[in-house]
Amino acid sequence: MSNVPSIVPRRFSSYADHKPKAGFGQSSPAPRRCKVAMVAGSGLYPSTELHTLLRSRLRLAALITFGAFLVFLIRNLAEASDPIMTGTWGLTLHAAVTVLSGFLAAILWSRRPLCMTSLRTIEVALFGAPIMFFSWMQVCGLLHAQILDYAREGSEAQVVRLGAMTAAVRWFCLAVLYGMFIPNTWKRCAIMVAFITLPPIAINLAMGLLTPPLTPYLDWLVVDTSIMMVIAAVIAIFGSYKISSLREEAEEARKLGQYTLKQKLGSGGMGEVYLAEHLLLRRPCAVKLIRPEQAGDPAFLTRFEREVRAMATLTHWNSVEVFDYGHAEDGTFYYVMEYLPGLSLQELVEKHGPLCSSRAVHLLRQVCQALREAHGIGLIHRDIKPSNVIVCQRGAIPDVAKLLDFGLVHSMVLDGQDEKLTVLGTIVGSPPFMSPEQAAGAEKVDSRSDIYSLGAVAYFLLTGHAPFVRDTAMKMLMAHAYEPVKPLRDTKADIPLDLEQVILRCLEKDPNNRFQDAASMERALAQCECANRWTEDEAVEWWRKRDNEKRQPVDENQTLVLAGVTS
């Protein structure tokens, strides 16, 4: 008998068997020490942002250097008026610097990863080559007093001065280019700028002393050049200092307690979401905060604080986990939740088409389990829609559904002031997935409203569109309230009949005719013939193919976007 085990596709175990990972717990409010601002970049400025910034600046500097040397090389080849630059050595060295700067620019603009040491080496090569070339040019121009060959009798001083200033302009541009483009502390910038500004002064002084015909013009050679180099050094060092200070201020401005905001990801029902990073743990997270224009409204702030309190009580694996919350110095309220790189159900269908029945059931059952916990403690979501469910890989498990954004949550237990926080006549929710009672503006809704919305999401997953597609939100609301739902099999004939019956029951107009709780809906989905047919092996293969499609060379400072943040 063979010892080789048979290969059988693995089935997903019930997500009810998965324990939620231990979270950080509710921490104390963050220190009130900073205001909220958003600046591009990473929170780890010394190691990550500086690396990204240095590479981007070196790219531009290399491109500018390459372009300038190439233009003058072509000009020298065309005119051939300068014996120094058009001679064999002049053209060879000029071409070598041009090729080197072009090569460095190509490396910097490529997708090749470069460590900080490599970038600093490129920095030295990029600016060191022009320093040596300019030095050679200046020595050749002053050697044997060749510069005086261009002077008429009586105009020697003017020619020497003009030559010295022409050479100084090259050094001036190089020094300013370094100070303005390369991120540094002012001390390091001062050292590097010294290597750029001292050679022309030293060369002029040495050649003036060692070449008798130039000695009478020593003051022209040294004084004018020194003035130009001092101005260049001041501009470069002061500019580097100011730019560094502004970066530090921006870094401090985007700190929110122990978190650093990196990039705006999207907006929810009453807040904005940012990709952030914990300063010490260096882990990505999502930070949600009230929009600035809403910060002064006590009602909005109360709703926002209620949202985080509600979400903090949820511990189910399929609900988004809340790590922390607090107030910024300017009164902005925020909370921190887990970062979920993946796809929302909205994006999943838009990018890959309607789901097969087995996968749709697999994801819907997970959302039911998340709602089962929420409803059990008196929380009604009221805004269930495809963009509020993220599909991701968590704990080496593919196709994990995460329910998020309780921005419109209705609590029956957290406080008794909920009805006072809803403006009379205001309809909350998303029209394509709103229950009839929400569409009618009912003041009170219960868990069966979420059942309807989840049924509408199921309709969308299987057909690619919401139960009612109308050209205005008002027509959509009227359809939810009064029009019958078109059977799913009229749109897509391969949808199993038992699954269609479950979804249509969720979409009943009368809440009494729907499933009365999320657990009942989950059991009905589990009894469908297609349930448990979406295997883990199939899910792993789907994500592997997706990762291969996405694995295109990307710029290193490109930031992952949290899929599914509501708009």
C-alpha cells in the first residue's frame, strides 16, 4: 500500500473557531503635545524618510548634472574654440564626467534598491567628479599663464578677473546645487560645501604665487573668487539648515501622540482615515479622525467618540480591531485601528467581476458572525455596504472578511442620548444598500435593518450590481421602500436556487419576514449546497495570482493604500 497521502483540497474551518488575536487593549489618551497635520513620508525620518528623500534629490541632482555636462560637451564639439576643452584630455575628461553622471542618474532612477551607504557613495561620486574636473580646468587655464594669451595689451587685469569669475560661477553653481538638493544637517553640509568652495581659492592662490606672470594679479584671482565662494557657502549652508528645519517641523506636525501620519487614505461617514505608523513598534496602522470643519460641532464629536467606544467593545476576528484613541492638542479626536491591506468587496467585484456562489457565501458568513457579536451587545451598524467590508489575508489565512466603519453605528446600550444626536429628517446610510425602514426615515431601526443591507451586499457580490440601480438617490430610496426585488437568477442563471432564496428573504420589505438575527442568516447560508465548497487551496491560489499581477516594479516611496476606506 502506498505511503503517499492523497491530495485533497482543504476546506476552511468555521471562523467561529478562530480566536481573535490579542490586541493592545485600550490605552490611555495620547499626550496632548501636537497638532494634526499630514505630510507625505514615513514616520521613521532618520532611517526611512531620509533614505527616500536622499534618493529622490540625488536623482534630480544627477539629472541636472548630466544635462549640463552633456550640453556643454556638445557645444565644445561643435565650436572647438577652446583649446583646453577641445583637446584630447579635455574632451576625454569632459566625456567621462558626463558618462559617469548619466550612469549614476540611471542607477538612481532604476528600481534597484540602494542602501544609505550606497546613496552616500553615489553622492560623493556625483559631486566629486565635477570637483576634480573643474580643478583640472582651472589649473590648465592658469598654467604657464595661458589666460594672458587672450588679453590685449593693457587689458590683462580685466581678462584675469573675467577668467576667475567665469571659473567661480561653475563652483558657485555646484555648491548651491549641493546645499539645496542634498538633505543634510547644516554641519555636514558645511563640511561638504568646504570641499567645493576651497579648491578654487587654493588653486588661484597657488597658481598666482607659482606663476610669475600672474603674481601682479593675485588679488584679482583670490579676492573675487573668495567673495563668490563665501556667498555660495552661505547660501548652501543656510538653505540646507532651513530646509532641514522645515522637515523637522513637518515631522513634528504630523505626529499624533505615538503615531505619525503618512498619507490620507479616504473619508468615512464622519471622519477621515490616514495611513500611519507607530513610532516605537514601527507597525502600520490606520488612524481615523474628525474632519477639521467638523471638529467644533459637539454633536459630531459625541458621535465620533461613541463610534470608537462601540468598536472598542468588539473582539470578533471579523471586526476591525481598535488599538488606541485620544485627543490632539487642538481638540481633534482620533482613534487607531488595524491596517488592512487588501480589497474591499466593492473593489473585488469591480476589478474581478461577480463572485462565484461558494466564495460569496464564505465571505458573507464571516460578516454574519461579526454582526452577531455587534447585535448581541446592542450595536446596529446602519451602513453595511461592499466598501465597508475588507477582504484580506490575516494570520496566514486567506479570504478573511473584516467589517469596519461603525461611523453610523446606533447604540441601544452605550448611552441613552442617541436619539438626540440624530437630526430630525436626516437619512443616514448608503442608498444602494439601505433598508426600507432607513429609506423611509424611520427614527428607530434594529438589527434586521443590517440583515437587509447585508442581503443587498450579497446581491451585489453575485450579480455585480445593487438590487436597485437608479439615476438618483431619491429614486433608489423609493425603490427600496416600495418596489419588489428582481430575482438574482433573472440576471445570472447559475446562481443556486437555495442561495437566491436566502438572499431574497433578507431583502423582504417587512422586517418580520426577514431573518430575525445574523445567526439565523449565517445558519441559512451554511445550509446552502454551495457552502464550504470554496476551499482554502483555492483562496491561496487566488491571492497568489493577484500578488503576481501586482508584483510590478514600484517606486520605493510609493505607499500601500488601505483598500476599502469609504468615500
